[in-house]
Amino acid sequence: MAGALAGDQVGGIVFNQRSLRVLRPARRKKSVLRLLDTLAEHQQQPGAQPETTSEASAANGLDQALAEARRVAHTGSRIFVISDFLGITEDTPTLLGALARHNSVSAIRIVDPLERELPSSGRFAVAGPEGPVWFDAANARFQQAWQRKVDAHEARLEHCFRTSGVASAMVSTGEEPAVAMKALLGPGGRIG
């Protein structure tokens, strides 16, 4: 919001598994509100299942958004890619790198603590495209398989950000939003 008040243009590309919407940069305060409204509209509603929820479809959305951002961003723009980055593809580092070639790009990764480390015991259900999937957190083989998957994904992400030349920061859903934002802000309250 401070950027909008200082005369900076604010725009965005908002996407989910079903759609992608481009909000062209504008200097009006309404552009920030329009961006926030669009983000709220694109949140998955309880009980509504996306057409597909595979990693490929999520990645396809991210890759499409990155390609669109490259097309519409003005050279020298400050761009924040805010995503969970769960479904990156082999194309994602190239798309990020191309966007970063003429712009200042930062990746802000939203992470749920359960995505990184499961509880040590208990039965839990997670939403899946076919309905809830139950798992037993006390199962050692399941824990090991989960940890291998997490470690492999972390390595792919680290490679993605390194090869694309994009700085990244992580924000946990377990943190208070104000605390997370403060960690991302530099001196004077500006994101670096």
C-alpha cells in the first residue's frame, strides 16, 4: 500500500488451478484494493474442488503466470512471486530467470509447517481430489517416505532459485502475518 501512496504502480497476476487473471499496473489506490479482491476471489471455496489438483496443473499455472508476467512487466519492475512453489517444473527456473533478466524479482514462498514436518503420532486427513486421504503419522515408513519427498522438493527449489538468480524468502502459515512481513521488510519499512 505504501508503494501506491508514493506513486508506484501496483498490479498483479493472480491464478489458481482453474484460472489466471492479469491486473495491469496502475497508480491508483483502487489498484491495490482490486488486487486484494482478486486474491480473495481466487481462493478455493470450501467444498469446491478444482478441475484438477495435480502438481502438474499447479505448476502449469505457475509457469503460465511467469510467462505472462514476462510479457506484461515493464523493464525494471520490482516483482514478487508469491507462491507455495509445490509444483515447479523443469521450465520454472528458465521462466523465473527470464523474468529476472530485466526486472528485480523475489520469490516469496508460502509454507505450511505440516508440509515440511509431520507430527510424530496421530491419524490425520488431508484434502485430495478424490476426497480426504488419511495417514498415520506414527508409521515410520510413511514418515521416511514423506521426509524423502520433502528433501527432494527442497533440493529442486534451491536449484530453481539458484539457477534463475532469484532471491527467495520463506513465510510460514504458522506465523502471524505482521511478524512474517516485518522479517521481509528492510530498513525504513521497504521490501529490499
